[in-house]
Amino acid sequence: MNVSPPVTQYSQQTAPAPAAENIIVVEMNNKLRFVPTEITINAGDTVEWRNIGSILHTVTADPGRAPGSRNIALPDGAEAFDSGWVMRGQSFRYTFSEPGVYRYVCLPHERARMLGTVIVG
Ligand SMILES: [Cu+2]
């Protein structure tokens, strides 16, 4: 007598583990834009900025790096952050724990309006 393939032999132990950290991708391109420009995420999520072009960019939410900038803002209690140079093909990750609105810039392209917003709910 034929038997069915043992497709039901997997136990609970082989079930997928709970989802790992949630990663949201924002691309940085040669048009000097963050795409998407604005994202809404949950506290604890990680954003990964990827440089898909050949031009160097930064992800800067540090008022100290851009004195006088009106394009950088952090919620009360949030720490400033700055990626430094992100080269072609490289990425930068930051995990957001404090809820609120974060406005950040690409330092060399702020005047070209390379600006982004992360809203942490
Ligand atoms: Cu840039």
C-alpha cells in the first residue's frame, strides 16, 4: 500500500521563530533624494538606508553636525545620530526607540533638499 509523503512530520519545533527585528529600507540615490522621503514605523523598528547610487550621502539627525539647520529635529529625549559617509552599495542602520518625529538631512545635499522624515508611532 502506498503511503503519503511525510509532509506532516515537521513538529512545532521547526516552525519559524517569531519575526526578527523589523527593518524598513530607505534608498539614497543619485537624484539626491531619500526614497521614501517619509516613513512611519513602530518603536523598536530599524531603518536601513541604502546608497543605491554612486554619490556619497549621509544620514544626519544631529543638530551639532549642521548648526542652524531647520531641517533636523528630534523628539524630546531622543539621541542624535549621524551615519558618516555612506558609500556606494553600503548601508547604515538605526533602531528607533523613542516615539516622535525625526527630521534628518544628507549633509552635503541639504541645500538640494535631500531631506527625510521618520515618524515613530
Ligand atoms: Cu546626499
